[in-house]
Amino acid sequence: MDKKHMSALSIYQSLSGGIKPQGQAKSPPAKKIKRKENGIQPDKKLNKKKRMKPLKSSMRASISDKEKSKAEKDCETHNDEGVDNVSLGALLTDLTKVNNSRNRANILFKWLIHPVQDKSFFRDDWEKKPILIQRQNPDYYKGLFSTAEFDSILRNDDVQYGVNLDVTSYTNGKRETHNPPGRALPYTVWDFYESGCSLRMLNPQAFSSAVWQVLSVLQEKFGSMAGANVYLTPAGTQGFAPHYDDIEAFVLQLEGKKHWRVYNPRSEEEVLPLVSSPNFSQNDIGQPIMDVVLEAGDLLYFPRGFIHQGDCLPDAHSLHITVSSFQRNSWGDLLLKLMPAALEIAMEEDVEFRKGLPLDYLQFMGVQNSEKEDPRRGKFLAHVEGLMKKLVNYAPVDASVDQKARDFLHDCLPPVLSAEEKASSVYGAPARWGDSETLDVTVQLKGHTQIRLVRAGAARLCGDGDTVSLFYTTENSRVYHKEEPKSIEMKAEHIDAMEFLIHSYPKFVSVSSLPCETTEAKMSLAELLFEKGVIHTAEPLTAE
């Protein structure tokens, strides 16, 4: 029996739902299907097996063997041999020539942790144990950030105490923050430093182009927000008390050196914690499992939950940047989105979830009755267990993953475009003012124009009740969540074509090849995506 093809619109409507996000650009909506607004709710006409299985539109494109070979060759030009001799500036320049942004992320991460192999790292170390990489190469991370850039940012940018910069100290077991109100100017900041205080820049990617570029690439490796803090510590001092964090931490030593002690989680409950710890005293943490000195060019990785503290030796200051990721990106965090939706669906679709509780359940259940030996308790708990097992049949997994994806895209930094990408995107369009009038405004996409997404992860289709929206990162701010989530409500006639474009990456495709029913629909979608910076063209557009 032939499988009946489902349109992309039907798939997204059947698998998704939820609350309409703020900050959404509106297109004329897809045709509404009357249904109850009910969180993440699949179409009742779909059987449960179909709900659990990812459905595919026949319009999706696959990457050909030839394209895969090209991507592999891109990676081979940046293999592990000799990567330690590549400067960051040269590497970032070379990465612009790599065709696929996911391959760029893989290459950059390999360079970050070289000579450790990324496969062995994720198999043996990731979320498991700390590792130390000592390189005897003080220039390895040169160009990422420096004290000179720190000073320049203080002089030229609006750095605010408590927002962009913290002034801290840790002496005699006491951790203090010394932030005055207002702008952090060099006169007061360097006076704090001379007094023995540490300086923590909270979002260097908002000021430093190199940090922005590195993090915007790495976020595609992690599938989770990549953030950073910069720490500048005077010689012979310590700025922070022992504590653990709720992120995977990569400490990159940029200048000077720093003495680090790392400790095992104190209990099973503190392994991979959901939140960071309070400050600990030295008596709380036991003996370190790692006691090392990081010098410029070295890297220290430790998973969330590992207690750590760093202090400067008497003979040198320290500048390091901590690259972080995987905050609230666990299976449990996905289930927090999935389970309420699954229960709501189950209650609507399955009468067993709607049947009333026993009349006398309060007499034998609850904490005050938990020690009772009552056969009714066993029967009650067995019934709850049975309902829990049935609940998986109603779990809208794909829609819940899309909710996580929407959060991730909101967290993302906008992509850093190369000069060639800018020239072939809306940012390089020739429209301008000159000779008392507008010039070169009528730049038009044509049917033969070749287009693709600016990054593999720059956009994602997500269902939202009766509508399908495209969430995208290109209009995000370098400042975390300064902007509302960016999305476009898709027309029904554009959904298949948008899927086609997403799955065609990194291949360029012609506007005329987009699977829309009319030429007008193809052009309107391409023009919308171009205006939002989501796509660029194979060649720069020229004025008519």
C-alpha cells in the first residue's frame, strides 16, 4: 500500500503547539485548522506510533555523496597534524573558506583542545572528569583577548559595573564584590586592580570581535549557547571562593599564570548540578584531585559540579577566559517541557487518565500515611505506575525538542559574516544615499539566483499550534537576550520550500527550484529571507 504524503504544514500542525512567542514578524497565516489550544498537542487523527516517529516531507533534500566528499575535504585541510602551529587569526581566516558551518565548528573545537582528540574527549572526559592540556606555547591563544584589549574596551565602550564588569576579592576566607554604581572607567577600574582586586568581564563577546566569532562558531558544535567570562587577577591574589558551576568550563590561559585546584563533587547529588553552588569554605571541600599551574597557552577543562578555585602566584598576573556551554541542556530539562504536554494530551485522549481518584485515597496516601502497611497503598502506587508507563505513548517528543531549539536560537549569538558573505547578503546590498537621492535600491533576486542559509543553524522551523514559524538568529544581539526571540510566521505555501532550503545546506539552490506552487511564492519567500539576513547568494547582487 502506498504511503500517503503529508505536507510539511500537516506535519508541523500534527506534532506541535504551544504559546506564540513574542517579537514575531507576521506573514499572512497558514490556513487555520479548528482545534483546541492545548500546549504541545498532536493531531488526534494521527495514531500514537506516528506521533513518536519523526515524519518526513517528500520535499526534503538530501546532501549528495559529492557534496559530502567536498565537506570532508574541507575538514581534511585542517586536520590535527600541525594544528598547534596555526595562529587563531589564521585559523579564523581559513575557516571562512570551509563550506559548511558545522565543519567549521568541528575544526575550531579540535584546535581549542589540541592535542586531545575530540572523539576521545567526548567519550572519556566530557561531563566526567577534568583534563589539563599544557602546551609550552604561550602564543597558542594569542589574538583571542588581551589586557590591552581589556583597557581599550574600558576606554571606548560603555562598560557598566555589575552588568559587564565585576570587581571582586577573596581574602581570609571571605569573598566580596566591590562594584560601585555606573560606568566602569579606567581610572577607577585600574585603581581597584592595584589594590589587589580581580576583574571579571561578564560578556566579552559584546565588545570583542574575536571572542564573538569564536563563540558564534562553537555554539554550532555544542548545540547549546556558548558563553564566556574574562578574568584578570593581580599577582599574589585570589578573586573567588571555592565553588562549582552549572556549565561545562574550558579555562584558556591567555597571559601570565594561575594556580588551580579542582575537587570532586562532594556527593552524588552534586554531580552535573542544575544550578551553581554558593561559596564554600576550605573546610567544606576536602583534598584536590588536581593541583596545577596554568601558563599562557594552556587549557583546563572541568565539568559542572567540580569544585574549583584559582589563585595567582606572587610573580605574575593572570588573564584567562572561561568558555562555557551546556547550561540547562540535560535530558531532564527536555522532559520538563515534554511531560506536562504529554500529560495534557493523555488526559484529553485517554479516559483512564480522566477517571476519578478513589473516594478514600486521602486516608491511606500522603506523607502522614507513608509508613502505613495498607494493601490499598500498593494498589494505588501500581495504578500510578501503569499510568506513567502509558504516558510515553502521548509524549510529543519532536515538538518538545523544538521548544528547546527555540530557546537555543534565542540564546545564540548572531553569525559573524566574512567579507564575501556580507557582500552577498542584505548587509552588502548596494542601496545607498548619494547625490541627494537614493541609489541602487532596486536589487532583485531572480529565478536563477543561487541562495542558501548563512549558517546551518541560523534558522529552524517550529510548529506553534495552528501555525508554523521560522525562528532565526541573524537579528540576535551580541548582548544576551537583549532582543526578543526572532521568528517569522510562515505561509502554508512556503513551508515545504523552507524545509527544502534548510536541508539543502550547504548547497546553493536556485530560487526557481524552491518547491512552491507559483513563481510569485518562490520569489516572496526568497526576498523575505534575504531581507532578514537568513540567506545569502552565491554571487553579490547588482542593481538593476
